[in-house]
Amino acid sequence: MSSREDRLETGLRDHSSLLRLPFLAGVLLGLVTGCSEGKSEAPKAPPPVPVVVAEAIRRTVPVEVTAIGNVEAYSTVSIKSRMGGELIKVHFQEGQEVSKGDLLFTIDPRPYEAALAEAKARLAKDLALLKKAQQDAERYASLIQKQVVSQEQYDQVKANLAALEATVRADEAAVENAKLQLSYCYIYAPISGRTGSLLANAGNLIKASDENKSLVVIRQIQPIYVAFSVPEKYVPKIKSRWARGRLPVRVSLRDGGEGHLEGELTFMENSVDPTTGTILLKATFPNQDKALWPGQFVDVALKLEEQPNVLVIPTQAVQTGQQGPYVFLLRSENVVEMRPLRLGRSFGQETVVEEGLQDGDLVVTDGQIRLVPGSRVEVKDRQEPARPSS
């Protein structure tokens, strides 16, 4: 009985398996059909990458020595008082431009006016005595000829006259000194320039010739200096070039702004710094627009000579890879290729190309991050070549 039931159960399982076969076949057929339909669709080409390009050109470029410079005032004066007393008036505002000879401070002049009046009175008194002594000397000169007075009396009169003449000269010197002391109560600008912070206000008591106390500092910024140091190996070339005439210097502000300022070399230190192996140079700039300010750091380029007919490209086009520098070169069909380069020196925003490009080649200057060799591109703009540096 049990074997018969077993055969019946086995037959039922086989029958259910056969019923499931058409369903599984339909599922597999759908999967195969879907895969074949997916494979039949071609992948879409990526859109072209927008880029900016620039042309490699040949031109004359400057041979320059570059350095970081520090702007210095053309002259700096710390204003101090020669006389002591109360500061009664300040005649300018902090940071104001002043001209040479402008009145800056007034120290209380009354004590010095009184001293001057006293010196003048003493002079007047001694002048009166001198006049009396001169009259006595003239009178005694006629009396000594008549032998009315003794020689000793005449000599005494002449001595009194000489003493009074010396006293009057001393009084005159005292008057001039009192006038000078009084003039020191009025402090004038010794140079033209810009004032700094006011270090003493009206009402303060000022000490005479206080070494530790300045009233204000004036800095002349028109013209202005830029000091910088270069390696000693450039000294012979700088001396040789400077001996032939003006040696131009160009500075650029370090805030990333466009443009530069032109000046000329005016000073070379008389010795090389043995600790750094550099020599200090200074260039003078007119600074008419006051773009340079004392204490600023600037990028300096000292022009020594010019190199003609060299190939240059914008520095921003140059990329760096494992094999060295390269650029993305634009081909005629708007496809880019990666072109390795051998570069020369850089100046300003341009770099000299010694090998790898030809005159007129177009290189990508913006958009390189999305490029690979063979990428299709769309030129959105064309960068103009930089103007030659003067």
C-alpha cells in the first residue's frame, strides 16, 4: 500500500514540474529579448567641451631677473620738538598730505617771547652805556692832548668803552638766540609727504629734544623706493648693463591685479651680503598715482636685455604630468591632443617654449580639467597675446 502511495506522490511532483516549464521558458525568452534589444542601441557621443584657446606666437621678450621687493619711503622724518612746553595747537589731520614749510605744531611761545623781550631790554641798556662810553672816550682824547687828564685816566675810559662794546655784542647774540628759541615753538614740515599717526595731542607737555618721543612721522612717497636683493652671480651683468645707460625695473602688486609700474635702478649696495650671497638694489618710481605704499611687498623684474624671435604661450596653458609639462593642442577638426613640451623661462604671464610647438598653434588655456586626448571641444573664446613688456 505504501509503495503505491509513493508512486502516486512522485507522479504528482513530476506533473507539477512539467507545468512550470512553459513559464520558465517565457521568462528566459523575455530576458534574452531585452538584452538583445539593449545591445542594439548605439551609445551617444558626449557633448563637446567648451574651452578658451590662445595662439603660440613669436616675438621679442625681455631677459629679466625677478625678485620680491619691499617698498620704502623716499625719505622719512620723525618730527621732534627742540623746545619744551605745552603743545597748544596741531595744524593738520592724521594721514594728511603736507608740503615742505607747512606749519604743523605750535608750542606755547609765551615764555620764549618774555625771554626775547628781556634780551632786547638788556641790549638797549648796554647800548645806552656804550654811547656814553664813546662820548667819554672822545672827550678824554682831546683832554689828554692838552695834558688835562692823566694817561691812566684815559686808558681807563678806553677800557670801559671796549668792555661795553663786547657787552653789546653779547647782548645782540642773546637777542638772536632768544629769537631762535622762539622760532622753535613753531614746527614746520621739513619735507613734503604724508603724515602718520599723531603721537601727541594739543594740551600735552612736550620735553625738549626727547629722544623717545616723536610728535609725528612724515614719509615722502613721491617718488618712492623699491628695495630688493638678487644673487651675486648677476652683479657683473648688472654693472655692465647699467654702465651703458638706464636700467629699467618693473614691479607688479601682489594682490593679483593687472598691470605694472615702471621705474629705474638707482642704487646698488657697495658690498655683497656674505650671509645670503645676495646684493641689495633699489629702484626709484615716480609713484604719481600713489599705487606703491611704504611697507608693501611687490614682485620685481629687473630687465637686463632682450631675446628676439622666441615662441611664447600663456603660462596658464601649461599643465604638468608624470612625463613633464604638456599642453592640449587644438587640431583642425576641433579635437585636442596632448603635446609634451620643453619649456624655457617664464616672465609675467607667459612662458617660452623651446620645443614641442610651432608658430600659430592653438593651445587650450581654460577648460583643461575636463579634457583627455581625443576630446571634442567647442571654442568659446580666443585669448589675445599679452603685450610685450617695455
